[in-house]
Amino acid sequence: MAVQRVGTLHCIDPAEAALAVAKEKLKDRPNAVFHHAGVGNLPLADGSMDFGYSLGVLHHVPDTAAGIASCVAKLKPGAPMLLYLYYALDGKPWLFRAIWQASDLVRKVVSALPRPLKFAVCQLIAATIYWPLARLAGLLEKMGMKVENLPLSDYRQMSFYSMRTDALDRFGTRLEQRFTRVQIDAMMRAAGLTDIRFLEAPPFWCAVGFKALA
């Protein structure tokens, strides 16, 4: 965990419920500081942070490019910024894309439900769709088959807890954007990051860049 390796970890989220969960998980870590704020009003001084990361967040804001730039502004020159943004299914076959388009229609319905019902439906999706397909992919892989293009195969070695949280993130959020590797690279460079490197394995896309030296 990052909190174990730093002097002070600033945890920022616009949702009070999410902050409450983070506070509970990090209650024994006095070096964790919590801020109820959004990416547009980060309560940190420009050029003050040694590193930053945003994993699975900025594809849920209206202007992802502006969100990246806002985060980078808080970094010291030379500091790294780690990002995870939903990929635009780069290189996936048409059937994979068709299944995703169908799931996106489901997301638009589920995300509009009242919160308790939405949570319950997302848990049901995790149990009846994520878990069976992930375990099937794992079984087929053990039989020597390539499973990279099977839906939800990325979860074949993940816990059910991860499936539950990701199902809620995927289907419980009204705003979702997806980006190609080229688009992410362009947004990071426009925000002032250099030496950008992408993880060449799931989850796509994870990338790290370093704030340009002054």
C-alpha cells in the first residue's frame, strides 16, 4: 500500500461515502490525510507533491483531460503520475465490442436506479456474470486455450470481492468514458507529462508519466 511508503498520503474524493470507507480502512495510519474535494478544486499547493496517482477515477468525470492537468499541476517537476483509464477496447474483435455495447445499455439502466437497488443489482451481476465467466476463462486457460479475448477473462485470477467492487464501478456510474492508448498519451503530454510508459498487460490502460522539469 502507498500509505506504508510515504510520509503523508493525501486521499481525495468528492463522495463522502467513499471517504468514509477510506478512513475506516486507514484508521490506523496517522499519515493518511483525507480531503472532501473534487479534481477541479484539489486542496493542495501547486508543485508540492512528490507523486500522484488516479486509478479508475478520471474516466468518470466530464473533462478527463482537464482532470489530468489539474492533478499534474500539483506535482513537483520530475514527479511521477500514475493513471488507470478505461480503454476503448483497442484491438478487440467485433464480438467483444458488441458484447460491451450491450453491457453499456445495461449500465445506463442500472446506474439510474435508487442507490440501494443499484447496489443490489451490481452485486447480482458480479455473482451471476462476472464470477462464472471469470472462472470459465480460468478453466479454459488451464486447458491450454488462449482466453484474452473472452469477456471478463481479466478477472480469472481475481477475488470475488474485486469483482463486486468493479461491477459496482462499471454499472453503478452514470458517466463513463473510454480512451485509446493514443488519446491517453496525448492527454498526458498536454498536461505536461513526459517519458510516458504504458503497461502492456491488463488492465488497460495503465500508464505512468513524469512531470516535465522546469
